[in-house]
Amino acid sequence: MKRRDVIKKGLIGAGGVAAATTISAPAIAEDRVEITMVSTWPRDFPGLGTGAQRFAERVGNMTNGRIKVNYFAAGERVGAFDAFDEVASGNAQIYHGAEYYWTGKHPAYGFFTAVPVGLTATEMNAWIRFGGGQELWDELAGEFGLKGLMCGNTGVQMGGWFREEINSIDDFKGLKMRMPGLGGTVLSKIGASPVSLPGGQIYENLISGAIDATEWVGPWNDEILKLYEAAKYYYYPGYHEPGSMLSIGMNKKWFDGLSKSDQLIIEAAASMENDVMLAEYNAKNGAALQRLISQQGVRLRKFSDDIFDAFGEAAQEVFEETRDHSALANRVVDSFDKARTEIGAWTEISDVEYINQRNRVLGG
């Protein structure tokens, strides 16, 4: 009996050792990956810059440092508007920026950040993920050897800072205003002169009088840039950017060469930043707006319906011109229009109506 007990215990012990050995066996080590990432934003710039930096840091943390992202802010490796070519050429692997900066490469790029009278952040997410947007984006970026992913959103932006009140659409005639993308093209349709400037150059141009007006993002970021020192009239809503999606652009050949798990890690980090950045802007814009009004003497103004109607008419004209560029551009506009109609119809009776009723009940 004792001998049988000894044998039984020995077998159990041997099995336990075998099981432990199986469980603790090291996984096959994946290769270390080193990434050069460039950005269109100044270092540590709240929201835009810190969001890009969060993404870079998150990729490293998600892999315990196996993937190392060497991050370069605008001007540290290349200029802000040189990020596209730096990645397309393979000199860097990833950029973080706004796709409408690349409309000079292809006008359809504007639809993958924000276009006038376009989609809000939640509508944009729906179009990209479930309305065919990502597939069209892949096709467009693929023409330049790139792959894009959503990686942030600022939400609805403000209409801009003006030295003088804007009472009619005629007040835009001859106005030099900083506004990139298709929003700038709309400005030209109504008689203004659009100027494209990276964020780091806006203040100096506005304060010197080189430009008469500017849009940037919203109260939180605009307060940091001290735009109120040069212009006191602050208009809303921003017809040009109702839900500005930020993105990472990756060298496609490099991305395709990664393991499936590494591709998924990058996609997951980008998707997380897409959520986090929007939450941060929504959390901080309200308090910043109150400070601008109460402490800096900013005069908040709303664009009239007549002015907004003029924006809408000019935007439709720009969309039709974009269609003429290429078959791909035409399909992008078609898909975007479909999303704006179908998704917009739902948000009208869900989000919009609820918020209006909630604020009415609360006396807002």
C-alpha cells in the first residue's frame, strides 16, 4: 500500500513538473521594431501634439518597449508640411497629422479630416468604420504608398477669430484668413483669400497683420495660442470643420511587412487615441470658452443663417469640382454624401433632438 502511494505521488509530481514546464515555456520572441515618427504639430502642444505623443508612447508601452517609436515634432526632423513626403519616401515610417494638409496631392484627402458642412466626429467614425470610408481611404493613400488610420478628433471646431464683426457674406471679400483644406477653397469662392499656415506660425501672422482672421481649433487650443490678443471677435459654429479627424499615415510597404500582431497593436493604439483625444477636447473646451469671455474680453458671435447658407452653397460647388478630379474622387464624394444623408438623418432625431430638449429642460 505504501509503495503504491509512493508511486502515485511520484506520478502526480512528475505530471505537475511537466505541466509547469509547459506553462512556463517561453513564447517565441518577436523581433524588435524601431519606428521613426514625424508630426505636423509643435512638441507638447496640448491635444494635437500631446495626442500624437501619447500614441507613440502607448505603442511602446503596449509592447514593453519591444517596439520603440522615436517621435519628432514639427521642425525637429522635417517641417510640418513635409511629413507626408518623409513617410511616403520611406525616410520615416509614420506621420501624425491632418489629411486635409495633403489636398495638393489629391483633393479627396480633405474628406478624411473634415470638409465644409460635413460630418461630426461620431458620424465620421461611422463612415470610416462601417460606411466604406476606410476602404476608399486605403485606395487613395495607396496611390502614394501609404496607409492611413484614424488617430484623434477635435470635435466641432469654432468658426474663427476676426478683427472686425462679420455681419454679411460681403464682409469676407478681400479678407486674408488662415484656413487649410477644402474649407479654404470655400473661402475663395466667397471672395476671401485663404492662407495655409501650420499652427506654430498662426499667432505671429495674426499679430503682425499678415492675415486678417484665422481659424485654429477651439477654445482650449485657441486660448493657449493667445489668439485673443490680436482679434476679439470669436465666431461659431465652424462650418469648415464639424468633426476634424486626425490620423496616422504609415509607409504601406513597411506596415505590410510587420507581423499581424504588430499591425494590430498599432491599430489598437491609434483607435484608443481616436477616443481619448475627442474626450479631452470635449472636457476642456467649455471651461476655456468661459475664461476667454470673462477674463480676456472675447466677444462671442454666431454666424447668421444667411452667411451659413452661403457657406453651404460654396461648399457644394467645391464638392462638384472635386468630383471632376478623378473617378476615385467622385466615388469618395458619393460615399461621403450617402453617409451624410443616412447617418445624419439618424443623428438629427437622436443626438441633436435629445440635446436640444435636454438643454431646454435645464434652461440652457
